[in-house]
Amino acid sequence: MQQAEQQQARPSLVRFAVLSIVGAIITIALKSGAYLLTGSVGLLSDALESVVNLVAAILAMIVLIIAAKPADEKHPYGHEKVEYFSSGAEGMLILVAALMIIVTAVDHLLHPTALEQPGLGMGLAVLASIVNFVLARILLSAARRHDSITLEADAQHILSDVWTTGGVLVGVGIVMLTGWLWVDSVVAIIVGLHIIRTGWGLVKRSINGLMDAALADDEIAKITAVLDSYQTQGVLYHALRTRRSGAQRFMSVHILVPGKWSVQTGHDLLEEIEQRIAEVVNPIQIDSHLEPLEDPASWDDGEAMPAELRE
């Protein structure tokens, strides 16, 4: 049985991607200016990552436009799964940005140059970091509210940019105080390694989504708690399967009831079970199948038939 109330379309999230694009352009301008003023390889690496942020934001906008399309004949479950392609690509872009930072830093470590006008350059970098932090908080809030992995990936990417800038500023500050030019490069390398962890985490989550991984343990626990509550009525279940596609969740389950029940009684039970599950895990589309628990054929797709029923 298909859940009676279908998933309501999420409001368009494209506006958040547009906001991310504008933020990326502003930070690129500020960080490029900071690099030109100081000559810091850390600030150059920071500016390069912001360019990657811009590319990622444009990709996110395209994906969110596609994901917002309603279900059709060729895509009966909607288009939200495309978000995993965006988050996976963004994770890869984060990894590329991190490698660019490390390569640039190593080159500068071997061929150090003195910093110029570090004070003004740091001021521009701080301003860019503030812009990125505010933008990341807005995107994270929207991602949680609308359950969008695309916005979450974009927000995490921007937050990694904030960490990059913070690390770079620490390095530039140490260089200003000590004159140790190598510190600028070492800090950039450390920041690059930290960003690799963020990127790889997004790639792993995206792969799991594309592979139709099961729902999170806490959500499955909520579903099984509802199903288990009917055992006192002589109602059992098996063949429970779950998966997630973007913000939408899916599950299928076989509900086993006494064979003497009427079709109407069984139908009403399925409606009740689906409604209760939808109250604790939402949004979710449920495909439930009613079977007589005394029939051995009902257990072919699940666990073994209980001994007391075989007797």
C-alpha cells in the first residue's frame, strides 16, 4: 500500500545557492586583494579555495533547480537524489582545493618571500572570513530546516574556508612577530590537511546516498518501535527495508495479521501504522504489504515462520 499522503514539495532552495554565489564573489575579491597586498602564500591559497567555493555554489544552484522539479513518469520518486551528485562533487572540490593549498605552500616553503603590508592584508582577510561565517550559518540553518545535503555541503565547504582563513591569519601573525617566513607555509599545509578530512566526509556520505544506504539507526529505531507496539494485537512484521533519497525517506514492510481478519480491518490497520510512522519519521513514503501470518508463503521474504504458527 502506498502512503495516502504524498510528500509535499519543498520550497525552492535556489535562493540560498544564489546567496552563496554572491558571498563567494565578495570573498574572492577581498582575499585576492589581501594576497596582492601581502604576497602571503597562505592568503593566495585561501583565495584559490574561494574560487572553488564559487564553482561549487554554481553547481549547487543547478542541482537545487533540478531537485525542486516534481515527480514525473520517468522519475516517479522525484528528482531529489541528484543532490548526492552535488554534495559528492563538492566534496571532491574541497579535496582539490586542499591539495592546491598544500602544493602551493610546499613550493613557498622551498622558495620563501617576505610579506608586504601584512596589516592591511590581514584586515581584508578578516572581513572575508566574517562574510563567510555569516553565510555558512545561514546555509546550515536552511540545510537543517529543509533537510538538504546540497546546502549542508555548501555550508561545510564555506566553513572550511573560514578555518583556512583563521589558520592563515595565525601564520601571518607569527611571521610578523618573528620574521620566520616558513611558518606561513607550514600553517597553510596544516590547514590543507584539515580540509581534506571535511571533503572526504562529504564524499563518503554522498556515496552512501547513491548506494541507497538504509536510514540512520535512530530513525530505524523509531520505525521498529511503532511496528513492535502491535505485537500485543497478534500483528507481526518482516522484510523491513529502508533507504533515503535526498531529503525523502522510503520504506517497505510486510505486515502479518490473522488470516480471519477482513480486508477492511487489515486496510485500516495499515493506514494507522503508516500514519504513526509518518509522525515520528518525516518525510517518508511507505510501501506496506498485508499478509496472513498463518500462511507459510507469507514468510518467504523474511525471517523464519515462528514455531508456534507452524504447529
